[in-house]
Amino acid sequence: MLDFYTDFLLSSFGQASATNLSRLADGAISHDRVTRFLNAEGQTSAALWREVKALVRQVENENGVLIVDDAIAEKSYTDENDLIAWHYDHTKGRNVKGINFLTALYQVPGAALPVAFDLVTKSVPYIEKKTGKPKRKSAVTKNERFRMLLHVCQHNQLRFKYVLADAWYAAADNMRYVKLTLEKEFIFPLKENRKVSLGQAAQRAGQSHASQHARFTGRHDPRSVARRGALCVAPHPPGLQKR
């Protein structure tokens, strides 16, 4: 039912109503059935996990990869509220109005399954100093949401070894959380202007380089990089042998 209703919304150009969906299905799906579906349990991250848990348990293994990313579902013509708000879209280089959400995708050979998600709500109103215009912001940062998703996956006893995310999440607190709290490995790209220290000794001595100029050699094995107080360990990917 969820897939059918989603396809209906995506393909509808006019009013998307339960009556229209029933008419489109030639009465095979009644108006009341659509209404009951919409009034049922909300589509939460916990509900998603209950849906995919059995399948995950069949395919998971200790070397599983957890990929966390965020996206924006544009809602250009919908009134702004806590959920539908303005967000910066780095793929377009500008702000867009829509629903911003984070997803955790679990990947093993032959399978990739979403296992958790979080909807970004901007419930805190404020006045922007530069323009004097009213704005909204989230009470929880993206990096906090990132760690919350990982906590949920750990709580659900998901078996994984690696956490992958883009440069937006390559923050020291996230690195510490993955490596020290979860005791997992991470692979994060760093922007070229990020300062890194090649190991703890270099960090204590105040020696750092822009990541684009850092040179990793055989003595950094496994590769240890301290960034803003975090010990960043980029492990050898599966299948690669240490030198």
C-alpha cells in the first residue's frame, strides 16, 4: 500500500485525495482503506526497522558498512512549517524549501537496506542579525543527528564495522564517537583546507598541515591522523594488505 500511495503522489498533477486514488485503482482500493492507511501509525524510524529487521538479520555480517547521508525532498509550493523549511542544498549551491532528512543505509555484498532515518525539524524561531528577517533553526545539529542514528543502529544490535559519510560529517566529535564509543572504523573525506596532524606526537607539538598537503607514508600504518583533538584512524579497506 505504501509503495502504491507513494507512486500516486509522485504522479499526481492535481489534487491528491483518497477518492482520486480509489478512482485511479478502478475501485480495487476503497476510499476507506486509503483513509485507514493514512490514519495508521506514522512512518517512523522505529517502524522502518520493524519492517526490515528480519531481512537484515538474514544478510548482516561483522564487516557490514553503514552509510549515513542526508537529502532534501523539495516542497517549493508548500507552506513553511517546522518540517518543511529552508535548507542549504550543496548540490545546487543555494537554499531550497523542503524536507531535510538523514538516512542510514546498511550495505553488505549483495544487499543494501535502509535501517534508520531522521527528519530535520526547524522548530526554533530567531531573527537573523544581518537581515533582520525571521528565520528557523533546528534545536539539534546535523552532527548530533548523525551520532543519534549511529546510536540507534548500535542499540538495534546491527552488525557493522565501517561507517561512511561525506565531508560534512568529518567532525572531530563524530570521529571520536565512531572510534572510541562505538569501537568501529570510519572513512570520511576531508576538505582540502582542513588542518590535520600526522599522529598524536605531531598534534602535541602543534604540527599540522592542510589535508591537501599532508603526505602519508608507510610509517603511518595504520593511518593515524589527529584533527582538532581527535585520533582519526583510516583503516585499510577489506582486501588490501598492509605494507
